[in-house]
Amino acid sequence: MSSTVFDSFLFRDLFGTPEMRAIFNDDAYLNTVVRVEVELAKAQARVGVIPAWAADAIAASCDPARLDRERLRRGTGNVGYPILPIVTQLAGQCGDAGGYLHWGATTQDIMDTATVLQCAEGLALISEALDQLREHLRQLARTHVGTVTAGRTHLQHALPVTFGYRAAVWLSALDRHADRLAAARQRDLMVQFGGAAGTLASLGPGPEGLRARAALAEQLGLRDPEITWHVARDGFAEIVGLLAAIGASIGKIGADVAILCSTEFGELAEPFVTGRGASSTMPQKRNPVSSELMIAAAKLLRDKASAMLDAMVQDFERATGPWQVEWAVIPETFLLLSSSLAQAVHAIGGLHVDAERMRANLGLTSGLISAEAVMMALAPVLGRHRAHELVYAACAQVINSGGDLATELSRHPEVTASLGAGQLRRLCDPAGYLGSAQAMTRAVAQRRPEQDRPAGQPVPMPGT
């Protein structure tokens, strides 16, 4: 019986995706561990550390499907790690060649490398989903580059913007995350092979150890590091921190969308799917559930990044405890972000934008959203301080007594002496005070696909 949202049949698709679970489930992990052991034997045979016949026998005999899962469970609980129980059973499958299995390696070598391989697959999925979301946002920005809406600061009307500009701001963060993701895949997907204290002493004082590590990295498509990183956990911390940051940027999108879906705003709506977001008691409800899950994932991911920073503080050459934190944090991080991205792709891909409601909401403050536009037009004649003082007083009068800003300003001789009636009306039209919003939106939206790495394509490692 499941006990967490990650494996619950009720909740798991709200906090993960089937594709990501397939990378981090137990069977996938066992398959990956066995793959690392087999590739290690092949690499060592290539450089003459173990006999070629032994590597061939290991490759032909090791079968994760034949591992006794119950024995592994009991052994892992007893040893504290799964590798010794796995190697014991694999060695039995290999006959005489079993004596060469896991040659010169330590448990952490195998577990770290297996986790890196899982991360590589997981990052490919993340990259693909991120590209899908970015394309939806790019289209949204292009479509609504001229859709005027209220820009809000401190939840108050501030200045007019366009909805395309807002979408392009969301997109710009994700474009930068895509660049960071490509760099992290180059930098952090490293093989681990160092032996008991990281020195490769069990393979002798010659170059065989480093040659074996390089061969293993090449065979697995990973980077060969300059030195063992048993207790230098910056790579995993960067990956988790980056995924958490991506989740936070998606959470920001979710927060904006959820608020704009509220009845009082009514400017957006998530895609309609029968029964989605329904209430058990209120038939009219259509809750923004995708946005809510994006927000929840962002909050949970923050703690994952914090835990990984804590786990970086490790003692000497092998840690006493922090390493185990990663076993829980890394899979959950990937699951949470995969879910957040899936929800965002759904919500943004079919987002309903009510341009008429946006325009209507611009009028809620009776023209006050154009106050800065009038002030800046008066400033060259009256000076900025006097212009601010005059427009501020007019705004206060509108707030206290009603009316609209253009009418109130037209009563001030200093205004009419500086601005004609037609100019004043134009200044009070929000569509006329967009600054460089549309130019910036087009710049973000026009980023060419060839500037990005193809979705899901692995980043080539140096020397491969």
C-alpha cells in the first residue's frame, strides 16, 4: 500500500508523470546499477585491468530480471546500501567471472554513476517539456503583443502593459533556464569511479585506474571528471537547485494565471475539460487546478534545494549521513518538476484569454492608470515635481468624489494651458502608453528555434 503522494495511485499523477516515474522506479534503478557494473567490467577489460573473458562472461550473465527482489530488500535493510546485495547475486550469476565483478569499485561509485544516468534521462525529459512550454508561451506572446491589459504592482493598477508582454516576461525566464539546463548537463553529468577513498589505489599506482575511469565515462556517455567527487556534491546540488528554480518560475506563472482566473478579474481561464476543477457541492465552480499544482510544486521544490545544500556539507573522504539525503531528494525533485511542467503545458497550451475583459478592467480606476502618462507630458513644461503634485491632486479628487481623470484634469488651468483637449484624451488612452513593451515582447518571441538545442537531445560530453 502506498504512503506518499509520489507512489499513491490517487495522487501520483498530480505530483509526477508516468514517464519520469519510469526512470526512477525500482526496476529502472536495478537495471541501471547492473548496466554500470557491466560497463565497468568492459571498461576495465579494455585497459587490461581484468581479463577480457571475464568481462565477456559478466556482460553475458548479469540479468537484473533474475535478481531476487525480496533478498535485495532484506539485504539493503541490513547493509544500509543496495549495492553489496546486488553484487552478491550478480556474482552468483557469473560463475568464475564473478570474482572480477565490481573490481576496485566502492558502493558509492556504482550508486552515484547510476544516479547520474537517471538524471541524464530525467533532464532529457525536463528539457523536452520545457521546450513545449516555451513554445506555447512564445505563441501566446506573439498573439497578444498588442492586447492591452493592466500592469499591476502590489496588486494595484500601475501602468498599462500588454498580455503578450506579460507572457514574454514569463518566457524570458524559461529561456534562460533552458540555457542553464544545457550548461548543467555538460558540467554535472559525470562518471564516478574512485574506489574506497577516491584514490583508485586498488587499481595500482600506474595509469590503469584513470584509463579505466575514462573508458567507463566514454561507454556511458558521461563526462570524465578531473578528480573523484565522492564528497564534492556540487553537481547534484546544482541540478536540484536548477530544477527548483525552474519550478519557481513556473509557480510564478501559476500564481499569475490563478489570480487572473478569479471571478473579479475574469481575464483568463484554464482550458475547459468536462469535470476538471469541479466542486463536489458547487456546480458552477471551475477551479484553476493546473495553476494550483504548479504553485504547490514550487513550494515543495524549494525544500528539495535546501536539503541538497545541506547535504553538500560532508565529512572528509566519505560522508556520514548527508549522502542518504540525496536518495530521497533527487527522485522527488524530478517527479515534482515533471508534474509542474505537464500541468503548465496543459494550462498554457489551451489558455483562454479574454481581451475584452482585460480592456474593461483597464477602466476600473476611471483613467487613473494613465496618471503617469499625463504627468510625464506636463513635466517638461511645469517641472516634474509640480506635474506630479498636480496630477496627484487630480487622482485624489477622482478617488474621493468620482468622475474620471481626463475630466478632472481638464478643470485645471495649468493642464489646459500645457495640453490640448485632444492631446489629453490621447494621454488618457492606456494603449498609447506602452513604452517599449511591444518591442521587448517581439524580441523575446522571435528567438529562433535554431538558437535552442533540439528538444530532449542529449548534450554531447567532452571527448565523446
